[in-house]
Amino acid sequence: MNFQIQHLSTLSKYVGISFVVAVLNLAFTHQATASTEARTVAIDMNDKLRFNPASWEATEGEDLRLVVTNSGKVRHELVIGKEKELAEHAKQMLEAHSGHHHHMNNAVSVEPGQSAVLNWTFKSPGTWGMACFEPGHFEAGMAGQITVKPKHSH
Ligand SMILES: [Cu+2]
């Protein structure tokens, strides 16, 4: 009798603990999901001077994790910006006659055979562009388009 009561209390202790563990698990799982919410978009760059996909869609404010792979044998980069800004940047680069340039957080340069991640959120809807500013690449058509839909569609 005594044993049974003890056994029962031990059991309820375990049930209690596993309940707490379950709740904690739930809390942590939820937190983990919240912090890795970013949608992954895989973009390939190659020596045909093309992005693949060359056009894709996103939503304003959406957290994106761009996994950019260079499957070519020369260095490529992915620069994101409004198409007008990218065109202006390309012009400036030609005028500067310099292959050396700096970008902010809107670009990632990837060595041949490597991959890199660019975390990105489009702050406004509309047509955005992708470009590679390695010398001559943008001019040869290494560019793409991203259609960004508004966050609230009424
Ligand atoms: Cu390129």
C-alpha cells in the first residue's frame, strides 16, 4: 500500500516534469521558428553572365535569406537595388575605370565554386533589380528583376 502511494507520487512527479519539459520545448521551438522565419531564395550565378532565376517575386517587409552560389570560374557578385540606382552605379563604374568598388549591405561577392548568404528585406514594393558589377558583366546582361508586392494587399 505504502509502495503504491510512493509509486503514484513518483509517477505524478514524472508526469509533472515531462509536462514542464513539454511546455519548455514548445516555448523554445516557437522561439526558434520565429528567429529562422526568413524565406530562403537560392540564386545561381554563372559564366554565361546570368542569374538563375533571372526574375523572382517577394513581398515588402519579408525577411529573405538569399543563398547565392557562383557556379562559374570567375568571381561574380549580386547587388540588389532599385533598377535606376543599379544603372547609375554601372555608369559611374565605367566612368571611374575601376574594378574596385564598395557596397553596403545590399551586395555579396562570391568566389568561383563558393556560396554566400545575403540577408535582405525589401523596404518598399515595386520593381527591384539584381546586378553583377564585375567588369563588363552588367553590360553583358548580368542583371535580373525582382517584383516586390506590397505587404498589405487590399
Ligand atoms: Cu558576374
